[in-house]
Amino acid sequence: MDLFLHLWIMILIYTIFAMSLNLEVGYTGLFNFGHVAFFGIGAYTSALLTLHQVPFELAFAAALIAAGLSGFFLSIPSLRLRGDYFGIATLGFGEIIRMIFQNEVWLTKGPMGLPGIPKPVLFSCRFATLPQYLLLTLGFAILTFLVLRFIIRSPLGRIFKAIREDEVASTALGKNVFHFRIKSFVIGSVFAGLAGTLWGHYITFISPGDFTLLETILVLLIVVLGGKGTEWGPVLGAIVLIFFQESLRFLRLPAEWAHYLAPLQQMIFGGLLVLLMIFRPEGILREKGKSTDVGTKRCQ
Amino acid sequence: MLELNGVNKSFGGIQAVSHCTLNTKEYKISGLIGPNGSGKTTLFNLVTGFIPPDHGEIHFQGKRIDGLLPHEVAIRGIVRTFQITRILPKMTVLENMLIAPPHQTGEKFGSLWFKQKAVKKEEGENRKKALELIDLVRLSHLKDQFAENLSYGQQKLLELARGLMADPKMILLDEPTAGINPIMIKTIMELILKMKEWGMFFFIIEHNMDVVIELCEWVFVLDNGEKIAEGRPREIQNDPRVIEAYLGV
């Protein structure tokens, strides 16, 4: 039962994380390979503040602001780059942030990590047990889903999509592509920060090694597998992948096989991605126009 | 309306546009013709800010617009279409249209939450206008289709309609009738004439002389980046310099 609850908490946290990346990758066409940095900034900010007895409400808010602000400052130089170059720049930022966690020992205790992160108490509700924490993450996941859906379906979200589809056409229609990309990047960063915060307080121990490129690849995989540019894609992707990842962890393998487990997981992920790209590059869910009435165009 | 003054642009050693001076005055529909590679599209790129000129000034309605970024030119009322259509493939025809209106309240993050009523009202109005324009270009039955499912001619119509949706003062059309069938050319011409009546200005690059003669009130001729002639379409057609540029005789 505990395993089951743990599984769903992880799924929900990664759903939030993936939804935030989906806004950037799926809707705005920003291939961000450093998304884990904002997850980490959220986790570290909230953990450090609460370890110093700052109230949880404040720490949570500060974590979101820190993630959003760093997203803003990182986006200004990197969004001047396009396509692949943007991807490489974000990859670099992801690593830089991890190096800061690792080397600013006075602040983050470096590779030792931060143990004993307290369980949150929000508005005098304590979320310590698994069912309580599940409720908390569920609440935040639903909130994130609704907020992002509201943005995606708004005129603002429409412009994000237009920029993804054709930057030049959007510019020719008077849209300031650079500004809208920053907006998308900052919103994405804030929600990644939220996911990181929830994760940190759940795991209760964070260290720089938790925020590597592999994490970014995992969420990217969730987004792509689920169906990028769809509202439910990241949810579905997180359920499939996290279920798979976490259940593999608790698989009772004979002791002599145990050391194959981690490489096996990577191999299966890799294989899954290859198969996905071959057979269904658009993911499990696909983006669709409202009507499927394609025949009519030929009648004209 | 649109005034170019000694505009120059070279790419490396190639003089794409040289000392170009032209003024579309109050002509509702001006044409720009010239052989391939004569610098017509470059001229459009210069006007719309996609390429900054090396020298010279560009004025629109008396205000200087060279040196502005493309989106800044667009919000001053110049919208363009492209030689190779640039529709938004994975968005529906209606969504393609709804992108166009400038300064939408719902584009701002704050207003999205705090001015929901205004956003809703504006969306309703834009949608109504978009549907009318879609109807005008006879794409109503395809409004919920992804734009990528449209035929080439339909995409051109959509791009034109989208330009109109942006409600510009002047619209630059880069070969609006290239590569589409005669019936659709007629639809496009009707649309342009209708918009002209509504007070919109046009500047059109076009190779099809029948279209130029029927639509344009004034025509500029470019050759090797230089303006070699201008005048009424009928006169231009018989101008020896123009015939030479086109036929090389």
C-alpha cells in the first residue's frame, strides 16, 4: 500500500514537472535541455529556507519566485539563440546550476547534500504521512494542470503555438517573438520549481547528484512519450514512465542480477524512445484539429 | 503612403537593391515587377524590417520605419505575405486567423487573469470577423482543419485573409497568384479589390501581367536592384527599357 502511495506521489510530481516542460517544448517549441535546473532551484530554495525555520508558505513562494527569476535571467541570453543553439545553451545552464549546488558549499553543503528537509506544514495543515502528501501533490498537480490549460487555451497560448509553428510568420504579424518566448520560459520555470519543491520535501534529502541531465531526459521522454503539445500527454507519459521506473526499483531480482538493474532501466528507456520515434513520433496522444473532415478539400 | 529614399542593400559583392527611390503616393494598389533576381523580395524585406538597409530611408505615412524590428513595422500597419506561404501548419484555419489581430488583451499574462471579461469580448469579436473573412475566401468548410491539410491555393488564400485580419493600413503581397489555378486567382483578385474599397492599401509583387494590369494603378519596375521605370501599367508594358529588362533584347 505504501508502495502504491509512493508511486502516485512520484507520478504526480513528475506530471507537474512534465507539464511545465510541455509548455516550453510542446507548445512554444523551445527545446530546453536544462529544465532540471529550475526543478533543482525550487528544491534547494525551499529546503534551505525551511531548514532555517522559515515558514513553509513563505518558503514555497520563495522557491517559485527563485525558479521564475532565474528562468527570466537565463532566458534573456539564451533565447537570443535559435533552435539547436538554444538547446545547447540550456544544456550548459543546467550543468552550471548543478555545479553551483555542488561547489557553493557554504550555502548548499555541496556534495554532502541537505538531509532532514522537514515535511511541509501549510496553513496549519501538516502533510507528513503518505496519504497526506499524496493529497498535497494531487492538489498542486490539479492546480498546475488547470492554470497551464487556461494559458494554453488563451490568446497567449495561441501565440506560443504560432511561434512554435512559424517564427517568421508570427513576427510579420507584429508579435514580439522574443518576449513571448521569455514568458513561456518563465512560466515553465516556475512550475518546474514547484515540482522540485514538492519533490525535495517528499524525499527529505537532496544533493547535487539528483539534478543531472538524466532527469531532464526523463521528463523530456515523459513529454514526448505522452504526446507533446497535448493537455493530457504529460499526465499519461508520467504515469507510464514513472510507474515503470519505480516498479523496476522494487522488483525482487536475484541478488546476482541486482547490479544489472540500473543499466537495464537505461537500456529499456533508450529502446522505448527508439521504438516510439519509429512507430509513433507524435506520442501516445496526438495533437489534433477539431474536425477530421479532410475529404472536403479534394472536392474543391 | 510608402516612401523609399535612396535605399541600398548589398549582400557581399552583390548589390541586391541600389539607390532605390520610390513613392506609392495615394495609389491604392501599387505593383512591383521585374525579372527574377531583380531585388523585389529584398525590397519587401527591407520595408518590413526583416533586413536592415545599408543606406537610405524608408518612410511610412510620413514616419520613418527603417531600423525598426519586423514586429514593430507590423504594428505600425504594414503586414506582408510571403512568396512561399507561411501558414501555421499545426493550427486550425480559424486559429491561424485569430493570431493576426494586433494588441490582443489576452496576449498579456496579467490581463488574462484580471481582465477576463474584456478578453472574452474581444475573442468573440475577433472570431466573428475571422469567420467572415474565412467565408469571403471560401474556406468556411475547412475552418477547423489544420492549415497543413489545405491545398497550396487555399493556403495562399488563408495567408491573404490572415493579413487582412491583422487590419493593416498597407499589405505587401509577394506573388499572391503564383502557382495557383485561374479560378482561385480570380477569388484572390476579387478579395483584393473588395479590400481596396474598404480603404486598404496594397503593394504587390506579381509576374502575371494580366493581374498587374487589372489591379494596379501604378507600377514600379526593378532590374538588377535598380528602379528602371514607373508608371501606369499600360504605359509600362510598352516601355522599351522594361521590355529590354524582361526579354533581354
